[in-house]
Amino acid sequence: MISTAELTGKKAQAVLGQAGISMNKNTVPDDPRSAFVTSGMRLGTASTTTQGMREPEMPVIASLISRALRAGENEAVLREISCRGRYIVQQVHPVPELLGS
């Protein structure tokens, strides 16, 4: 488990990457950490909405992110989160305009 004091943007990016969730580390205003480590992260919805996800999926995704960050480097938990994420993606359909329909 990663404590919030130890959690950096760099560490969050690595953990979420292991769980199959993409995010970018980001500096925050007056960030005491270097730009290579950062204190923050940036999450967007462009990828999720393009894949067809909407409001009902967002709390589930937020829960997966939270669980992954709390799990830290627990590979079993991160694999389970990755599987759950892939299942969610399989349940939605991409925006029709992107399919050429």
C-alpha cells in the first residue's frame, strides 16, 4: 500500500500503467517535486468517451484507479484491475463516427 505522502505522479503513472490504466504525471502549481517526479497527475476522458464510455462507467473507472493506487505494487490486485478494465472496454461500443458508419 502506498501512503499519500509517498505517492508521486511518477509512482502513480507506473502503478496505473501496470493496471492497464493510462495517465500522465503532471506538475501542480508551486510543485515542490521536480518535473520528472511531480506531485500530481492528469486524467482525461477523451479516450474513454471515444471508446463509447459514458457517465455510468466513470464511477467504476474511478474506483479502479483508487484501488490500484492503494494496492501499490501488489501484482495480483493490479492484474485483477487490468482484467476488470478490459471487461469494461468490451462492454461498450466506440463512437460510430470513428468507425466510418
